[in-house]
Amino acid sequence: MALIDTEEAARRLARAIASDLSLYNEEKIVEGVSNDTLFQVLSEEIQEGKTLFQSRVAPDLASKNLYERAVVDVLIRPRGHIQSPLW
């Protein structure tokens, strides 16, 4: 399989991976946002997603923080209504 070499396709992949994390880890996400421990609670899952992302995209795209932005946009932003010490 060829590596993804366009930024738009890499963004879509990052968001798809983050969406899967959101779908399968709702309780952990709510707990993590509520306690400001999201990245500790989901560290294994987030790292697994990042490894998958990096294996599928060209190295120059992997270094652009597209995956990290997708994690914030998909896992954190929609849960802004949850009480948290973050906000």
C-alpha cells in the first residue's frame, strides 16, 4: 500500500483514527476531560493511533502534527460542556 502523500488525505486519516478513539472510548474520554487526565487515561490508545497514522502517511506529513490536532478537535472540543479544571 502506498503512503498517503497529500495533506488533505492525511487530515482525513487522522480524523478517522481520532473518531474511532472517540467511538470506542467515550467513558475514558469523559473521565479524562473531567479530571484533566485525558492524555494519561488514553495514552496507550492515542499512541497506538499515532503509530498507525505514521505508518500510513509520508514522513513529511507525519511531522506536521495533523494527528495531534485531530485528537484535540475530535476528542476534546466536542466535550467542552463537561466540567473540567481545564476551563
